[in-house]
Amino acid sequence: MTQNELIKKLGGLRAIEPNEEFVRVSRSVILSSQSGIPIERTTRNTIFSRGLSFAASVTLTAVFVLVLALGSVAGSLKTLFLPTLHGVNNEALVSEADAVTGDIDIRLNDIEYFDRTSRTVALADSSQEGMLDGEDEIDELLNQVIEY
Amino acid sequence: MLEDEQNLIARAKEGEAEAFGLLYDFYMPRIYRFVLVKVGHREEAEDLTHQTFLKAWEHIETYESRGYPFSSWLYSIARNSVIDHHRRSKPQVSIDELGDDILLEKETQGSGLDAKIGWDVMLEAIFRLKGIEQDVLIMRFVDELTHQEVAKAIGKTEGATKVIQHRALKNLKKLIES
């Protein structure tokens, strides 16, 4: 083997290429750190664990966004479909609600009436009791006068 | 050299991540190849390459371009990372794994099984070279750096680099033939 053949053979080592996944992760780890600031010693395991933690954060964020999206979609569907539910007579519902309201009003009026009348009766009773007490007192005073 | 490199470096020094990202895109595969051929293990090469660029981004404010190419600066950081790595742990070379990587790429270009046998021998021979000889050969003939860039990265003169290159090729040839 001549020296030129040897040199040519050495040139064949240029075919070696780094793993694409490694290059991508390593590059992002290096560039995400700030220049001029000492960086912790990083090994292959930590490079890939950082990649995994990044993937986990992305997944969690995606799940969160999905939940939010589902919530808003469900809300929109509720407002869209509820007024058009089949088998529900809106007019009957309104008249039934009016009847219930009227019934409640009547009962409230009754309560108010009973309350008012009971107060009046109570006042009348108390005034009669006062009158009776006064007559007894007068009788007692008259008896005392007679005794003198 | 990357087009408009000086402007990108100036913007990166101001803390602009996007500019450093473009420098990363251009140099990352080169640095990765350099590290992988030296450590012979894909995951370790990824770690060391990542750390090289992390350090570069962290210290980019300290980089002075006067007579010192950015590529050389990156390669010197990578070299130091590999040296530290070898100090911490025994070198574990998986030639088969690396050979498979190269074979996979080569097969798409029309090479056959003979190519893999050749790569196994070649890679084993490279691993047996001295660290600095590996550095010079990879930088010069794999990543196609100039003598000046290699010299700056390894902290030698251009003349010394040429001598190391000559010796490295001779030793590599001897190892392959043996």
C-alpha cells in the first residue's frame, strides 16, 4: 500500500456521520444555555433525559389545551342544541310556569291576610283584658271607701 | 473554513445563540469524527463532542481570532476532552462497532465486504498509533485541516507538525502491513 493509497483510505473515514437525533438534542441543549455562564457537566444520559422532560412538558401542555378545547366545544354544543330539543312544548312550559307563579302569589296574599287579621285580633284581646282589670280596680277602691 | 466565519464568531461572542448554532452545524460532524476515531466508542464520542461544544459556547468570549483559527481552538478543546477522558477511564475500543458504521456508509457507495476488512485493519492500526500521531492524521486527512490549523490545535510549529505527519503515515503503513 502506497502513502497516497493510505491517505485516500483515511479520507474514507469522512463517511462517519453523527446520529441525527443526538445532533438535534445536543444542539438544542447547548443553545438553550447562556454563553459565558458555567454549565453543569452533561452526559449522553442527561442530554436525552432533558429531551424526555421537554417531551413530557409538551405532552402535558397538549393535554391541558385539549381539555380546554373540549370544554369550550361542549359549551358551544350545549347552547346550540338545548333550545332545539325535540318533544318539548315551549308554550305549555311558559303557561305552566305562569300558573305556578300565580299559585305562589295567591298563597303569599293568604299569608299576608292571616298575618294582618291575627295582629288585629291580638290587639282587641289585649284591650279587653285592660278594661276588665280597670273595673276590678274601681270595685276594690269602692269597697275601700265603703269600709271607711 | 466556514463562509463569513469571523462575523459569526463575533456575533456568537456577543451571546447570539443562532450564530453559534451555525458554527456548531459546520464543525460538529468534524469534531465528532475526530473524537470517535480516537475513542472508538459511539456513545463516548457523543458525550465528548457535546462537552466540547458546551465548553466552546461557555468560553467563546475568551476566544481571540488573531492567528488562531476557530477550528484549531475547537480541536484543542476536543483533544483535551479526550485526554481527560482517557485519564478517567481505560480506553475501550470497539473496532467492530466503528467498522460497521463505516461499512454502512460505504455500502451505499458501492463498496463490498472487502472494504470492511480493510477498515478493521485500518482502525486497529490507527488506535495503535501515539495520540499525537492520531491527532495529526485525523485532522489532516479526515477533516482536511491545513498544516497551520493542525499546528495551532496541537500546540506545535508547522515544521514539527509535518514531521509528526510523516512519522505517523510511516508507522501506520508499517502497522497495516504487519
